[in-house]
Amino acid sequence: MKILFISDIHGSLFYAQKAIEIFKNENAKYIVILGDELYHGARNPLPVEYNPKEVAALLNCYSDKIIAVRGNCDSEVDEMVLNFPIMSTYSTMLIGNKRIFLTHGHIYNEQNLPNLGQGDVFVYGHTHIPKAEKKGEVFIINPGSITFPKENAPNSYGILEKDTFKIKDLQGVVFKEIVLI
């Protein structure tokens, strides 16, 4: 089973549409959104094709495929226009014998990890910087930002398939990969 991971759409219809194209082209089963779905945030410029209302309408078409968490730019009003919950600080998934902890990164992050066990996977967004590494006994993954990459990273997303997490640019080129074993 393939799962698409995206973070930090920030209301860009252009990049939300790219994410749905990727979802279809990758033949993924689910989309994990790691927060900051609709609002661009006071620190960010307006993104390309900023249109939160249309982003909500687009994502609502896939609401049965989306698992999402709250980002620091998300609010209760955003959840009122979405047909899937986004207000949880974190969520977890179990895949095989792995627990995948999903969060945005503004509360739980590398400096404030939740209580995770050996081999668990911590997946977050917020920094807009892609990362895939093992820190002690925990895997740390950030797919980067689909809309506002930082530190010269490309616009990016993640794909989890079996025990491998790949971070790709929007052309589908893998530039980070980690095997979760």
C-alpha cells in the first residue's frame, strides 16, 4: 500500500492540484496532510494561486482518503469548510509492526519528541525542510513543503511504500530515501 505525505499547502490551489495529480500518478491509497492546509500564515507571502476556498473544495473530493493533523496556521474555522478533521495535534497509524506518529511539528518536533518506541517513525512538517534519518532508535521524517520549500530544497512530497519512505520533487525524482528497518 502506498501513502502520499504532503505538508504546508498554505492555501495554494496550484500546489493542491499538483498534490492530487501526484496522488493519482503514484497510485497511492491515502493522503496524509501534515498541517497548514488553507491559510498562508502571517510569515509567508501569498502562494501561487492562493484560493483557500477552492483548495477546501478540491480536498473535500478526497475526504475519505485523507488523514490530517492541525498546523500552526490552521483554525477551527478551517475545519468547518473541510469534510475531514484537521484539529488534532497528532495522529498515529500502524503499518505492519511500525507505529507512525503524525504531527505538524510546531508542538512535537525533534527537540520535543513524543514518547516513541524503538523503530517507531516520527513524521512532521512545519519546517518546510525535507529530512529522512534515524535518530537513536526513532526514524525522523519530514517530506518538506509542497508550496513553500526552504533552504534551497525543492517543492516536495513523501511516499511510504512497504518499509521505504521516499522524498521526491514534483517531477517524481527521489532525493531522499530511508528504509524503516
